[in-house]
Amino acid sequence: MNIVSVSWGDHLSFGEGDGRLDTPEKVQRRLPVWRDELGAGALHWRMLRSRIAGAYSAAAGYRHPSETAATRLGWDDFAMVPTMARQAGMSPWLYVTLWDEGWPLAPDEVRRVSYHNDLHGQHVAWQSDLTRDHPEWMAIDRAGRERQPGVVSLSYPEARRAFIDRWIRLIEPTTFDGLFLCLRSQSRPADSADQFGFNEPARRDFLDGYGVDVIREPFNVQAWRDLLGSYLTSLLRELRVTLAHAGKRLAIGCARGDVVGPPLGNMTLPWREWVRLNLVDRLVIDQNSSQCPSMWHQLWPMHRGTGYVQNYLDGAGLPMLAEHVATTYAPVVSESDVELFVARQWRDRSPEVEACLSSTPGVTGLVFGSFRHDNAAAVRRNDWRAGKLGT
């Protein structure tokens, strides 16, 4: 069983014809296509930013495409998509993100040389009210001077609770089967992989556990990375309980390897513990934060960061994908009830590679993106700018 991942905002902003998905009828026509041509038995529906409290900003003459898309709709996707998906024989899941809280619009002189991407992220911006109201929750560097926009430190119990409350408010009134929590981040990459995460609660916990003040003294870097990863596990523990009370399942999507990777850092990714403790129902690996899954343009192309112990962008510290899945992931999930999926929306279709991955014992299926499948003509023309952004 495969999964189709639908970034609805991309469809609404850049799609064409039925591939725009701007009416229920278009969605209804595409669902059986995804089922039959992509082998999809489940749907990850990525919601619009307009459902999260936040603020859009734009330079003169520009308008955020997500804001534009949201104002043109006359129907409720949360009410209709789960029902239509089930009618097509697919399990509907709500797609949300964790480290993607946005940022304010930078000054013009900064945007000329440093920007998310020149398609729709150079002259427009969005930031959640959560980080506007609590800037202290954003991950901070060791010197206490710089914060990574859009990335919240999970060392704050209140921040974890705020995320969980948001997601429950979104999903509980719906008939989505579960929540897909994606760890992809569109935030500006850290300059170095151990740059951020020195927030006061983490500093205090490390001092209590190891007797070392990470702000003032040399410290065990791996123990520090593990501590930061433990807060992600705490979030999943707390979320798992709350979702269970609401009758919803939980899936998580992350980079492959044992660290969260670019653009975030070397924080430990304790996926083995999640599997062992049955904290998730599904694990989706090989996610990519540095490439848009729809248009395939690179995000923050002038910022890549250094010092990653494992880096999926250049393969550093990682075996080849098929080997990694067969020798590391599959044996672990085979001893559990967790379903393993491999994300493929970042690559050209390859029947040979897909057959190899799909046939690996322990792999439940693959994940494909809907946008490129539905908008092949637009992808070939590569004319995303023409008439899309509005003014």
C-alpha cells in the first residue's frame, strides 16, 4: 500500500485544470487516479496555512500565494476530503508540520542575497502567532544572540502542549483517520549543525543530568544532541496519548538517519525508541527539507550549513538508500507493529528502484507526491511565475 501526499496549497497556487484541486469535483476525480496509478491506499492532506493563527507579510506589489488561495475557496476541505477519500478506498490523514512556524519579512537588502526561494519565498512571508507571541520558544544559539526563525525548542513543556492543543483542535472535529506529523522545515538553515538548541530548559536539564553548564563549559556534544532528541520523544509520548483519546492514529515523517539533519542540526532522531515503545503507527523516512516536493526548486540555495554527522543532501555518513532500508530500518520495524514507508516525491520515478524498495521485507509502501503526477504539462514548461503570484 502506497501513500499519496497532497500539498494542497501548491495545487491551488500553481496547478492547472483538474490538477488545481480548487473544487470538490476535481478532488473527487483525482482520488481514483492516485489510487490506481500510484497504488495509494492512504492520503496525506496538507492543510492551508490559513487554518493556523498567523500573519502574512509581503513587499509592495506582492501577495502571498497561500493567502490568495485561501480567499478563493467556497468549500470546507476538512469536511469533504475525508469522506471522498474513503469513497475512493483510501484512508485520509491530516498532514501537519512541527518546525515550520515561519518568519517575518526581511528587509529588502537582506532579501536580495538571502531568501527562501525566488519563486514564492523571496518577497512574501508568514509567521505563526505561536512564535510571534512566544519568541523565547524559538531555538537559540549558545551565545544567546541568534534564534532560528520558525523552529521551536521542544525543551519547553508549554511549547509542546501548545502544538498538541493546536493539532487536536484541528483534527478532533474531523473524520481524518490520523495525524501525519512531518519534521520537514522550510526555515533558513543553521550555519553549523550544532548551532541552535541552547534554550534555558535544555541548559538546566543538562546541568542537572551531567553537572555541566553548556553555556559556559566544554560538554559532551553527543549527550547534548541526545538530550535535544529526547524532547521530540516527549512530544510524541504526549501527543500519542491525546490522539488516542480522540480516536486518531499517528504517523511521523523524517529524514533518514539518526539525526534530524539539514536545515535543523545534529539533534538525535531516536526513531528506534519510537518503534520500540510503539509511539507511532507509521514511520515515513527519506523526507527532504531542502527541496520543494512540487516544483523541485531548492530552498535557501545560498545557505547549506556545515558539520552534519549525517547529511542526506550529499550522503555523508549514510549508506545508500536501498541498503539503509534493508539493513537498518526493515529489521527494526519487522519486530513491531509500526508500518514503514519510504518517501519518493523528491526523485524522478524509477520502476526499478521502486520495485526494490517495495519488495524489501518490512517496507509497507512508498509515498508519492500528487502535484507532479497531476500537473505534468506545467512541470515540463517550468513556467511557475506566469500569472501565479498576483499583486
